[in-house]
Amino acid sequence: MKYKVSIGLETHVQLKTRSKIWCGCPNRFGQPANTDICPVCLGYPGALPSLNREAVRLTVVTGLMLGSTINRRSKFDRKSYFYPDMPKNYQISQYDEPFCTGGHLNINVNGGSKRVEITRIHLEEDVGKSIHFEQSSGVDFNRAGTPLMEIVSEPELESPDEAFAYLTALKQVLLYGDISEGNLEEGNIRCDINCSLRPMDSDVLGSKIEIKNMNTFRGVHRSLVYEIKRQIGILDNGGVIQQETRRWDDDSGLTSIMRTKEHAHDYRYFPEPDLMPIVLTSEEIDAMRSAIPELPADRRNRFAVEYGLPEYDAGILTSDRDLADFYEAAAKISGNYKAVSNWIMTDMLHYLSEEGIGIDKIKITPEALAELVDLVVQNTINMPAAKKIFRILLESGGKPTAIMEDKGLAQISDSDSIDVFVEEALSSHPSSVADYRSGKKAALQFLVGQVMRLSKGKANPRAAMESLKRRLDSGDPGN
Amino acid sequence: MRSLNALPVHELNQLLQNGECSSVDIVSDVISAIERVDDRIGAYLDYDGEHALKEARASDERRSNGCQLPLLGIPVGLKDVLNVRGMACGCASRILEGYTSPYDAYVVTRLREAGAVILGRLNMDEFAMGSTNENSAYKPTRNPWNQDYVPGGSSGGSAAAVSACEAVAALGSDTGGSIRQPASFCGCVGLKPTYGRVSRRGLTAFASSLDQVGPVVRDVRDAALLLEVIAGHDRFDSTSLNIPLSSYRDTLTGDISGMKLGIPKEYFIDGMDPDVKKTVQDAIDKCAELGAELVDVELPHTEYAVAVYYIIATAEASANLARFDGVRYGARVDGRDPLDMYGKTRAGYLGDEVKRRIILGTYVLSSGYYDEYYIRAQKARTLIRNDFENAFGTCDALIAPVTPTTSFRFGEKGDDPLQMYLGDIFTVPVNLAGICGISVPCGMSGSGLPIGLQIIGPAFKEERILRAAHAYEQATDWHNQKPEIARTAGMS
């Protein structure tokens, strides 16, 4: 039987704030265990939360980027359950009045675009981290109190590929908005999956299986491939899927049962009495709206139209906000949009992936790239020289003109200087001259190459070819 | 001359200023009082006399250098629910055994800034749950007026210490009457400020939407003085409001002529102790004599207050006390797995009343019961709040008893918690409405136990109830009465 797959994702995003959500402890990764802690994030007796407004702003900005309705009034609630990594044994979260409601995210699948509806976006606190030793366990509370934004999608994703594309697109938006570091290795983006199958002709969603605590996009894809296969196996054999929560084991590539519906938690949500409801004025929301950047999809379209770039170039250049900013700055200075794009798309991206670094670590400036493009257009340097200069710019920075002068890479275009090399090439290779004159026109390319060699690559190849042709065609052998 | 430990703080300030006594003298008198009587009263869980004397000496030194602060060199006792850096804070519970606080509560910071000497931790009902101090995990506190009787609770240690002259001033906390009721039972003055007037930071939470810290003291002037010190906006407590403070002592004019005092008929119920009824009625007449205008008011939803209170307070408590799990601090009983550890730790180290309330609170928040209990209670809470708002439309403050009875014997209420909870009927509505109330001594029962008068004011109108309470107090002598044991404590 054929089934329709419905996947929804609850994505948890650690926000890029300087301090934690309820206290002044730094929000950072990689410190020694239990050093970024205080009575508040440890849930000591009498400690009270005090809301970090920047976390609210980042949540609202995310909602604005995803087209959510920003709720004028929202509040926090306590979600109760006992777990050693949870300092208060309740998590301060948002139950029925989140900051953002609705919204959507456009994803790219199979060359097409699909709109995925967002249910809600709310803000909560991250918990600590359990560490298991051989004989005992410990908890590191450095992460406890990190602002955590949860983005809930509608169950509209229909395949592991779509789930992957959704997460990729979401991450891009989060990086564009400077919402999160977006570092998966550091657990900045984690998600819970729900997945259900139903016969093609059914309108009713099947029983929901939840898979908890996924921390790689690839893991999400793999676990879904496995889970869908598993569920099809059960359904095809006449079995029934029971609502349950499962965990994914990345090593074995299997999901296993964590708890059944009967053992589902009763979280006993109730309004958090330690925090007042948050009321956002339209002025505040407008101020946040004015600060949101252009979204990747919009920018891609604009690049194609405004700079006349192919869709492919526009897509790659806008895949990363810093890269797009770099392109746009260089293109604006240069005016030669396609040439700037070519340099970035080929040599620069190749260099970045070779070095394994991000655009933020690169030495070349947009001004330098624009200048380099200009030198090529003006015929001041030829392409091989330009490539040499570009490499130096990537590795050490600097000004193209200065590097050109320093390394003597200026192109030789004046006919007197070119003619000296041309004559030497003709006299050294009489057989090639003869070949050309006997109709083997390919010999010309060889002779151009000789001129370039003799000029140490500095000769303008076009000028060299013209000089050669003039002499060969006029019958003047030059000797 | 009376010993220093029997004087109100404002008189001690006068003596200190005139050089007639030193802070060391005061602290020494208080310590010797504790040594003489506390084995019979049980007000203190712990105190560090040596440290207090050291601080007293430093205070005297500062004073000699010209330093002037509202509580410079005055020893203050703290209910065991307040965090003091480097000190235990046990909430009279065994589950916090071994816990040392790493930080000062906001009110403790304010006390220190005012020059106060932190003296010790005062006994209470475990996690402030109770009305008798019988629920302390360590020892009961006894009523200084008659040691067969309870001191009230949950700030019973604070009230008993002040009453027995083992402290000159103390802080307590009031969630449903826990300052006013023991103050009434022990013959002290107890003030519950408006919700949001005093920061709750560092006050171990019982019910977050109801808790307030307040003074337990000898007279109304001291209540005004201590409120001036501890009140104010704390930006790290988002329920603390940024509303300007009054100079409360300046409002104590003794004049209440023309003040409209409302008498809520629901606060004079059948089955009330006749001594209480008559004494409070006499106090009301006294206020009329002083020029106050009496008006009858209605608070029609009063009958729901106790039920509403025990739903909301326990719901919040069930979450607030979830943190006592043995993982990060306090007592721990190891188990097979975390769940087993929580169960064993909490079963072994929390008292019966605390468990009862956690279970009740967990129940009212459970799926399927939430709407029926918690949501309905919140709606009723709004009605109770509206009752007060309506009443304050026709009067400036309300005048009423604090409790339906005077103190009672240990064990007298048996093990019927409902019977005990009903004693809160006149105090819990004030917490539910988030307004302020004060208890002042207004007489003695036939069996020689103090009776308190409650004056209730609108939100952030502490100056009004302080002025009324002060005028009444100054026209009577009840606040000067001392229990017999105070003589042993060094009052002669």
C-alpha cells in the first residue's frame, strides 16, 4: 500500500545573546563544567528570574522574518517534570500565549519551492547537561538558562528530504537574522520530530511518533528514512501504530521506544507567577521590524534582477549572509556584476572550502576585488597575473595595484615591447612559421604561448596574437 | 530602667544617638535574653552571638566616626526563609540540611545598607506552611504568654522572639497571614506590605503570587521604620513594582479624624471567640472616639477565600518546592535512579504538612482538574480582589479582627487540617487581593492571651494603615504589655 507521510518539526534554537535568559551569567559554550552558573540558573531557594529583553527581541525578529503574527501580550508558564538536568524541576516556557503565532518558511525541494506553515514560536530556557561516568553521573549547569526559542512547524513536510530542506532553510534565516550562532556541533539547533503515516486516500492523520533530541540535520534525515520504513512495515503487515516517543541511535541507525502514550508526562502547565505578562507596543514591534534583514529568498530574487546574475549564481551568493554582503559591496564598487560574481563563485569559494574557513576570516576586501576586476577590464593585467594577485589577496590581503607593481605583474600591451618577444618567438621556431603558412593555423596558438613564456606571462595575449598574425600573414618572416 | 532588649527600635536609636547605650550593649542584652529564655520558647533555630557582637562593635566604631543610618547597630532576627550569604537557610525543613546560602536576599542587603546587625535565624512552620509553628522540622516555638499555647505561624519564631524580648525586631513572611496571625497571637505588631512593595528575591518561595516579606516588631513606629528600609523597587524581581515610597514615619501623626474606616460584616462571624469579637468591637469604638468615621462595608466573596487560597497557594508551592530534589544542595538519599532518589529524598526529608500541600497542589494542576480547580480559583480570586476595590470606594481602610480566635493549645486543633485552615479566613483575602494589612495588639482574652486588630488598606497605601494603627496604638497601652517570661529575659 502507498502511504502519505506527515512530518512536523519542533526546532529548538539557542539564541545569540550575551547573557542567559533569567540572569547575568554569560551565554557561551565550552567553559569548564559548572563555572557559568549562579543561584538563579541553579534554581537555588529564593532565586527569581529576570527576563533578558534581547532574547525577546530575537524571538520577535524571527517571527517577523517568518511572517508570524506578533502577539501584543504574551506570558510565561511553568512546565513541570522532574529531571536531574532541570534546576527547578520545572521549565519556564510559554504554553498558550507565545510571542509569535503562525508564519511560514519557503523551502527548496527537487528544484521547486514549497511553503511550509509555522504553527508558533515561543521562548523558554535550556536545561543543563547530564554527564555519565562509569559509576556515577553528574550535571553541568552551564547550559541551564540559555535562551531557547522553539519553532513549531505544521505537519506539512512529506519526506525526509523536505525535513532536511526545511532545517537548511530555517538555519539560513536564523543566520541571516543574526538570531543564533547556528552551530550544530555546539547544540545551537536541536529538534524533535513527529512523524505519522496514513493511507493515500485518508484525510485523517495517523498516530504520531515522536523522535526526541535530534542534533544533526543528517540524523533527522536518516532517522526519518528508518522510521518511515519501520512504520510502513507495521502497517503493511496489518499492524497498528501506537502513539509513542522514540529515541534515535545514530550509531546503529535505529529508533527505539522511550515511552508510550500511557506514560506521557502531565506537565501541569500554569502561568509563571514570578514573571509579569509581556506587553509589546506597536512602536516596539515596528522598531524590531525595521531591524530585520532582507531574507535569503528575497535577496536571491533581487540579485538576479538587479545584477543580472543567473539564478544559480544568485542562489549561491545569497546562501550566506556575509557572502552576499561581500558580493554586493564589491559589485557596487566595481559595476562589473558578472565578473565579480565569477571571482567569488570560483576562486574565492574554492579557497574557502580548501582552507575550511568562513567568509568572516578572509583577508581580501570587497574594495580589493573590485579593483582587481577593474585592472583586468582595463587590460592592465592579464588573467594569469590576476589569478596570482587574487591568491595573494586571499592569503594576505593588500591592494591589487600595489601587489601588481611589487611583483611586476603588469601586462605588456605596447607594440614595441610585444614585438621584441614576437620576433624572438618567430626566429626561434621557423618550423611553426612554416606550419602556419602551410595552413596549420594551430601553430599560431603555439607561438602565442612562446611569446607569453618569453615575457614571463606579462604580454597581453591578444596584442601578441595580433602582432604574430600581422607578421605571418604579411609574409614577413621577421628574419 | 528596662533592659535594652525590651525596647522598640526607635527608642534604641534615640539612646544610641544620645550616647546612652552602645550597639554592643543592645546586642549583649538580646543575646543574654536568648540564653535565658529560648530553651523554653524555641524562637531561634540558630544565632551567632559572637559574630553579632563583632558587628555591633564595628557599628559603634562607625557611629563614633559620624555614621548615621536608620538601623545602625540594631540587631534584627530573620525568619529562616530568608537567604543570608554564608548562613544556612533551612526553612525549618530537614530537606535543606547542609545548605549554605551563597547570596543575600534583597531585604538582607537593604538591612545591611541600613546598618543592621543580622542576629540569627528564627523558627517557623516548615516552608512557611502552617499556623502554629508545630510544623517546624526541628522544634515547636511556644507562645511567650503561655507556653502551652502556640505562637501562631508561620512566622511564629519572629513573633515569639519579639514578644519574649529575645529580639528587638524581626522580619517574617506572609503568604496567607503568616506575619499578622502570629503577631496577633503573641501581642506584637506585624505588617504585610502590598504585593510588589518589597522584593521577594532571596525569600524562599512558598506561593510566589502571595508571598511578601514584612516586619514583626514592638510598635507601629518600628513597623514604619523597617518598612522604609526594606521596601522599594528591585529590578531583579519583576513582580516588585516601581512605585515611589512614602516616608512612612512622617505619616504617623496620631490623627485619624475624618478617616473612613470600613467594617466588613463578613469578618464578624458566628462561632467567633466572643473575647475576640468584643475586644475588636471596643477597638473599633476607640477609633470612632479618635474621630474616625465608621462605615459598614461588604466583602461578599469572603467565604470562598480559604478554598481559593488553598488551591492557588498549593499549586504554586507544588512547583516551587520541586527544586528540593537532592541533586544540587540539601539532603539526599541515594537511589537506583534519579526518580528513586527524588522519591526517597523527598519522602524522608519533607514534613507531613508540606507533603500534603504538594500533593494537593499537584492535583489541582493535573490535566482534567486544572479548569475545575485552578482556573476557577483564579476567577474567584478576581472577585475577591474586586470586593476590596468596591469597599475602598466607600472607605479609606478596613478594620477587622486578625483571626476568629486567640492562640490555642498545642495539638488542640487535632489533625484536622481543614479546621486549621479556617483560622486563616480573615487574613488570606488580603494576600489574594495583593493589598496591605497590619496587626496591632488591641486587648487580652479572659485567659490572658493577646488579641490583634487588623487594619487593611488598598494597594501601596501602607502609610494609611500605619497612620490608623499608630493612632489607635498611641491611644491605648496594649503594645506595652509584656508576657511574664519577658521578665526572665531581662526586662525589669
